[in-house]
Amino acid sequence: MSLNAAALQQRFITLRENKLFETFVIAVIIFSALLIGAKTYAIPAGTLAFLHALDWAVTLFFLVEIVVRMIAEGSLRKFFRKGWNVFDFVIVVASLLPFEDSEAALLGRLLRIFRVLRLVSIIPELRVLLNAFVHAIPRMGYVSLLMFVIFYIYAAVGSMFFHSINETLWSNITVSMLTLFRVATFEDWTDVMYETMEVYPLSWAYYLTFIFIVAFVFLNMMIGIVLETLQQEHETNAREQGEGIVGEVDSIEHRTRDMDARLQRIETMVEALHRRE
């Protein structure tokens, strides 16, 4: 790498890490989202053309910003090794495609909507939240599967006993599951319960046990999984950034391992000297 290229890369690194530049990029992303929202209103043709020009200006700014980050990274391989960089690149390049005058105009507008998600790649705290959500999904899947089994059992029982009371709510197992979802979200669930209690006075036990299992147990289990995963992501991020107690402990562990490796090399050299003597 020549001296001029190295100096240019250093300038772009400084620009990329500048907080003012980062804040300006966030402001442009928010402005881009407002432009998309403004186009959903009935506005004059002249104003619409002006908004269209602003939208292309925003797209060109994103292109310049992604090029700055590519050069600052040093190589395309290092740039595309990070998933968020790939996401930003795809969104920016897709925004440049000429969809407006074709049948795929709707696709072009949808791709521009996704530019709002670039806030996640820019703001580290949002990345931590999204990573926690993605990592929590597999663990929540098992809880959801067990919750579905409970829904299925209660829906089958409800359809058997309450079908004759209200066919709209309990006609079959599918409709019964929708009714139970209404009960689980506490949407006028007492009206459903009082209706069945007129025929089955003890049917309150059916609703209360269902609410206890689903709303109090399973939903809190999901909340616990999300909180645990979020804590792990915060620790991982702190370890990578070297911030907080976790970052300090990780740094101490690295230095300790380096010192152990050096001591082992010194011991090996001393033993070798003793053997020579």
C-alpha cells in the first residue's frame, strides 16, 4: 500500500469513527424514513418530484458512506466478513436499482423502506437487542411448541363441551384455539367465561387453569429466556469492546495467558541452559 493510499485510508477510518459523522448518518436514515412516510400522503406532483429528488440524494449519500467504510476497512474481504456490512451493502445497492419506471416499482419502494433497518447496523445498542432476539428464537421455539400443545388440548376440550353454547367461538378446534388466544390476551375473556358458566357453573376452572399455565408460566418463561440472552449479548459486546467489568476481566485473562506463555518459554530456556551445563 502506497503512502497516499495509507493516508487516505487513515482519513476514512477517522471519519468513520467520528461521532459527529455517525450522528449525521443516523439523522439521514431517519430523514429517509420520513421521506418514505411522506410519499404515502396525497401531495401535489411538484412536491412529489422534489421528494423524489431528495430520496435519490439520500441514496447517493448512503453510497458514499458505504464506500468510505469499505476503504476504511482496508480490504473487501474484511468488509464483507461482517454480516452487518453485507446487510448495509445489499440495502444500498438495491436502492440504486431503477425500479421506479418498471413493473417492480413496488419492490423498489419496499427496499427503500428497509433502509430504516440500517439504524440497527449503525447503533451498537440496537445490534445487541437484535442479536439477543435472534439467539433467543431457537430456545423460545421449544416453549412455543409446548404452549401449542397446551392450546391444542384446551381447544379440543372447549370444542367438545362448549360447542352447543356458542358455535361462533367453539365450533371446531381451530376456532377454539383463536378463542383461547383471546382469553390468553385478556381481551374480554370474562364475557366468554360467564357465557359458559350459565351452562357449566364450574367452567371457571377451565379458564383459570389455562390462563395460569399460558399467561403466567409460559409467557414468563419466554421473558426469562429473552432477558438471559440479552444479558449474554451485553457481556459478549462488552468483551469485544473491552468495556465494563466483563471487558476488564477478559483483558486481565488475556494478559494472564500471555504471561503464562512467556513464563513457560522462560522455564524451557532455563531448563535448556541447565542441560548444557
